[in-house]
Amino acid sequence: MLPIQVDLHSSEPIYHQIKQQLRDLIISGQLPPGTSLPSIRALAQDLSCSVITTRRAYQDLEYEGLIYTRQGRGTFVAEVETEQSKQYKEKMVKQSLTEAIQTAIRMQLNQEELEEIFHQLCNKLYKERVQNKAT
């Protein structure tokens, strides 16, 4: 079972939600190369969506080179190039930070206030991460 959740009420298409979450799992290394993925039908059943939806997500990821299918054997996580992984991670973090900065600007926070919040959250979350790994 994959840790994927779809929001049926989201304006984002379901296939895109699946693709994005799978991509994140692959790029982050949570799904290492060679990992067997559920069949298109099994994933569709697990997520209560159509086979066409999961097929599209898999096809897009295969086109990106993140997964591959072997006839009669299944679908597997591909080896991801280090540079591709680095670029994707940076892109995702920059998108999230851009949204946060835009929110801060709308809330009329100045740069120093935003930086203070950023540093507080970084310290808190990284400290929690270390503590969780220790337990």
C-alpha cells in the first residue's frame, strides 16, 4: 500500500494528485529504485478512482522516467539521476517558499518578521525530526 491520499473535492485533478504524490515519494527516496508499485487496477481500487485515472498518472511518470513497466512483471520505480532529484527538490521548495512569502506580503509582514518566523519554524521542525528519528 502506498501512502497516497486523494481529495475528491480538490480542484486539482485526481490523476495529478496521484502523480505528484508518487513523484514526491520517488524523488525523496521513500520509494527506492526497483520498488514494485501496485498495478493500475489495484491502485485505482485502493484510491476509489477509475483505472483511467491511475493509468494516466503512471503513464506521465513513465514518460518522465521515474517509473517503468515490464510486461507481465509489473511497474517499478526507476533509478533517478542525482541532478534530476536535486532540481525537483529545489523546484518544490522554491514553489512552497514563494507561496509563503506571497502570503506574508499579503498579511503585511516585513522581511525581518518573515525571516524570524522562518527561522523559528526551521529550528522547531528540524529539532522535532531529530527527536522522532531517535525514538
